[in-house]
Amino acid sequence: MHLILILGALLAAYLLGSIPTALWVGRRFYGLDVREHGSGNAGATNTFRVLGKKPGSFVLVVDALKGFVAAYVLPAWLVSQGAIAPEHEVYYRLACGVLAVVGHIYPVFAQFRGGKGVATILGMMLGVAPATVGVCLLIFLAVLLTSRYVSLSSMTAGVSFALLQLLPQFRPPQPFLIGVGFVLAALLVYTHRANIGRLRTGTESRVPMPWDKK
């Protein structure tokens, strides 16, 4: 019985991550596939770029919630059902969170063409290391305000998360979480490889700020 619950939670995590929020919002309310516009990515950043602030904000929140629910709520439910021991919960937080991220990048509901996983990784790590994520959000905003590049801000925040865990103030109780942080940082860089190319050639799109002159 416990094995069935565990496998069900793992499957639910992947399916939750596979919900193609940007794709469904674009098709339902705007009659278009966001993957055919802008950067061709089915994530929050491209939704902001193609559809605007309100749908972009909605997609950002939902995609982050996918990671948080998978990494925090599902393992807590397994503990409440007696399927796993409380001391093992952190392992299932990571497993469910990673599966949600994989689902977001390779969604079964969208021909395995999803987003880059930034918002879902954010939600996942909020369920695992909220204090470290808080600092990374500040780093993200600082880089975004100075560079106007969402891709650069996302990669910088992801790498910062991994490096911050090496400091005593942010070092996790389980040493293997440090390795997980570096794996997630590498995943973010990998999914942004096209953006890196555009950053190098100076063709990456910048995010306009409200105070910019029209």
C-alpha cells in the first residue's frame, strides 16, 4: 500500500509539472500558441513578452505553485499517510520537486515542449530552502534592474543558490542538498543555452521597465 502511495505521489508530481500553463492560457484566452511567438518558449517570461503583464504574472504564479505543491505538499501528505518516515521527507521533497521541473520542461500534455523551469524550480526550492531562495530573489531583482535581461537574472540567481549553500549561514543540514543545488544551477544554464548565445551576440531581448521612456 505504501509503495502505491509513493509511486502515485511521484507520478502526480510529474503530471503537476506537466500542466502547460502558458500554452493553455494563450490558447484559451488569446487563440495562439506562445511557443510560436517571441522566444518560442512556453514559460512565464515569454508569456510576459507575448501576452502581457497580467497573463504573464498568472503563469509565473501557477508555474511556481506547481513546484511548491510537488516539493512540499505531496511529501507532507505521504508523511501524514504513514507512507514515509518524517526523517525521509526531505528526500521525497527533492524527488517530487525534480519530477515537477522535468514535467514543466518536458510536459506530457504539450508534446514534451515546455518551459525552461525557472518558476517551477523557484517553487520547488521554496519548499526545501526558503531562506536561501529569499536571498536569490533579491539577487534576481538586482541583476534584472541593472541588466534588463530575465535570462541572465535567472541563471545568476540559480548559480547563487548553489554557491550560497557553501556558506555556513545557508548550509543545509543534509550535505547532499549542496550537490542538488549545483545540479539545478547546471540545469538552468542548460535550458538557457539559446539565451546565452543571444547574450553573447547582443541580440537577447531586454525587459522594459515602467519608468522607461516610450
